[in-house]
Amino acid sequence: MATLKDFRRWAKRQSHRRGIICHFYIKQRDGQSKQKQYYDKLDYAHFNLLSDSKSWLVKGTTGHGITSKRGKRSKVPCLNCFEVDDLFCSSLMRLARNGNDRFELGILLNKRKLKNRFDVIDVSTRRPTPLPLPSQCHMYDNARSRMGVLNPFNFCKVVRVEVPESELPEVPIARIRPDAILALLVRRRARKAAIDRLRDKGLEEVEVFGLL
């Protein structure tokens, strides 16, 4: 089974001249009725694994980033991701050491490939002056406000993929092409099932790391 050292070596090799970003799917706590805006519902992860499609369906969420001068938040739907770099790998190591069963799955994507179809934003943590319009608020972030469920990734570099509206009115859903899917991070017990399912879908080249 792949170790964290194996993952770090793989990430450095794969990120050369392309970049890797990771989007996490996280369980809600019992009784938590309102979905947080910085991650998609876990149902999407299960749907994508069970679907016969090689593409990966994602749904953008709004309200990311800082607020505008008038206190409004961004209405631009985004897929919230982290840059996979040394800090991310160290954070993944802390997650593995401390444990957190709310992290169910992570999808690792080819950043360069995504830029061919989507607007990909490297989020800035510098507070802009003057404050931006609501349509630009998702381009900025306050790292110190990222507390709670995403620990220990709170201070990792954030990358947001703008998700355009689909054919369904006001539903920002898009398909990630299979050539942009590099790997999955899964629970250790789910690794074999994920590998088998990807093989059934014809995605044998997608790596699976049981590190959550």
C-alpha cells in the first residue's frame, strides 16, 4: 500500500509544469442541516464512483472568499480546492496522524488541463484596497477565517475553479474530463473498492491513495 512518502514523490513528479489541485468531499455531522459552502455534498463523490461515465461531475457553490465593501459575498459558483505542494503534503501527514473520519474522499486534478476549459483562480490572501466587487470576492481569502472542518488544511494555498451555469437554469454543474483526473485520496478501507471501480470505468491510470 502506498505511503505518505510515496504520495509526496508522486505529487512532485506529477506536478512538474502542470500543477495539481485537490478537492475534498467531507461528511456532515449528524444533525447538520445546512451544507457548508466550501465543499460539495458527499453524494457527488459516491455518484461519480458508481456512474459508468469516465468524466467527473462537479457542482459549484457560492459565497466563497471575502465580503465586498457593502458586505456582499460572491455569487460566482466555484469548486474549492487546495494546491498540492509541500504544505499540502505536510497537512495530509497531520491528518493521517491525528485522524478525522469526516474526510471521505479527495480528487486530485491536473491544473493545467482545467485551465483549458475553466477559469482557475489562484486565491490571494492579501486584503485588496479598495475592497473588490462581489463578482471578484472569491478571488481573495482570509486564511485565518478558515477554521473548523478543513483543519489541518486551513493555511494551504486555495485554488478556485469557476463552474459555469449548465443547461439547467441556475444549476452550476460541469463535467471534468477524464484526462484531467490524476488520482483519488480515499479512506484506507475503501482503496481496493475504488481501484476496482475505476478499472470498471476504464480509468486504470488514475492513482488511488488510501491516506485518509
